[in-house]
Amino acid sequence: MTRLTHTVTVAPLDRGWFEEAAGTLVDLLDGSRARADGSVLLADGRAVAGLRLLKGRHLRSGARYGEAPEPVTPGADGRVPAGSGTSGTADGPARPGTDGAADGLARPGTAGAGAAGGSSGPGADGRVPAPGPSATVGAVVLRAWRPAHSVEVESRVAEDDLALRLKVRLSEPRRPRALDLSLSGHRPAGGSLYRFSGRGTADLAAWWAAVDRLPSALPAARPPVTARAAHRLAKARLTVTPHPADDGSWRISVVLSVRGRWLLRPVGAVALFFARRPVERGFREAVENAAAQWNTALAELTPRHGEALRVEIADALTETEQGKTAPGGPTDAGGPTDPWGPADIGGPEAR
């Protein structure tokens, strides 16, 4: 077994600000609604950038989300290349609220969202949506939305002959207490050597208790952050333990243990005998880079509170490229350019 250890010093995160920011973010999302075209709007009518409801009802179990597709322009003959629309086929999810019918054009949010091999009709501006993410590429499924209890999401991604499945559960989202995640992956065309899995837990309550100790106190006996990974040939365990320093900063101890399995044990022992120093150096550099990124991110945070914090988070959620109007934004909420009006498919008032 190989055991690598390294300790770094990072800037502390204020617990009160963190919990206020988390609660504000949850409240903003809980007060959002989804339009018939899939765009997700905050309560002030601005669209969340890069997010689209692909299937199901907004903030309900089973709702599927993905990145907002860019619109494409029809050719000179007024037609759109095959596959440019979203259809409810086996290759991907249907448009929000659609049944994936195989004939006819339809208004977004209704049955018949496009032919099985064709595309959906152009919108009021003469353009049609580009392909949305498929069921296995870049889509996130909401498994539970209970802001007072927990939020659970699942993501399945297939890319470069590798299928990944990630599950994340956040307990008490308004004042986060624990974060649990699990990851599994495999190569569809491969055998057991192409399969791996992992689990991780961050006990935030234990983390805050650890950093609230006196600097002279002993470190926490149980690491607040743990992660395990398993493969046919090896197992790994990662722990992260914080401890307050005399100057108010945090000292973070990171420990990585790797154990070979089966035939890799003798082979791995020989390999590590010759490569231990480069491996240790790479581990130290990875931990120090992560600490530097943490410090940079905290330095850029503005310690705002109350309404100022809400405005800052809302602006970050709805930030788009300069001069680009997000679909479903304030100028797309009805009127002459929106023949369907401010349709809704499951805002908070419908829950």
C-alpha cells in the first residue's frame, strides 16, 4: 500500500456568509419557473443562462435539464438540416411537455414536436432550436427537490466510448450539512477492466466543528471529507482534515492511500519503488494547485449580505454574452414577438 500526505494553508471561509449564500441560491431557484420553450426564468423574469428544461415539469422529480442550445438558421430553401430539432426518439429526450410524436410540427410544449428523422418548425424569428442534449450526453435529471430537506440530482454522460453516471445529494440545502456523491463508469464495449466506481462524503457540520477548535487542540479524529474509489486492479482512499492555524487561516491535511489488487500488487510495488518520488511530487503539486485556486476564488468573492447578495447571485445566474439576449428573458415574455405568450410548465405556483 502507498500512502501520500501533504498539508497546505488556505484562507478561511466565513460560515455565516456561506450558509446565507447557499440559502439565497436555493430560494432563487425555488422561485423560478419554466416556459414552454424550456428556458428557466427567475422571479424577476430573467432567464438562467445556459439552462433549459428538456423534459418533465420544472423542479419536480424526473425533470431533465441541459444546456440551452443555440438557434440555427434555415437554408435558402427554408428547410433545416436533418436532426437540427429535438424529437422524442430513443436517441434523446422530447421537448419540454412533448410526447415525441412522429408527424407534424407543433407549438413548443405540445405533442408532435417534430418528425422522427427531421426537425421542429422555426420560431417567430424564423429560426429553430439546435439539437438539445441527448439522454446520455450532458443532461442532468432532478431526482428530488425538497429545499427544507435535500436536493438530489443525477447525471449520465456518454463521451469517447466512456459512460459515466454521477449522483449528488445535498442535505438541508438552505444551510448545507452534508454532501454525498457517487460515481460509476464503464466502457460499453469493454470488460471489467474498464469499470470503476467511487463514493465521497463531505460532512459540513463536522467540518465547521473542526475549524472552530482552538489552534492548540488536537485535529479532528474523523476526517470530515472522505472519498473512496475502486477498480478491479486497485483501491484508493482520500481524506481531507482541516485544522485552524494561529493566524486564523486553515491548515488542510490531505492523505491519499492506494492499494493494489490481484496481480497489480507485486507489479505496483516494483513500479512505485522506482517512481515514488515523481508520484509524491505530482501529488504535492496537485494539492498545492487546489489550495491556490481556493485562495484565488475566495479573494474574488464580495462579502455582500441581504439584498445585495441576492442581486449578485441573480446576476451571476443570468449573466450572458454581451449583446446577447437570453431566450425567455424580459424581452421574450410575451407580446408581438412571442405568439404563445408567457406560457408556463410548472413554476412554483403549480407545485
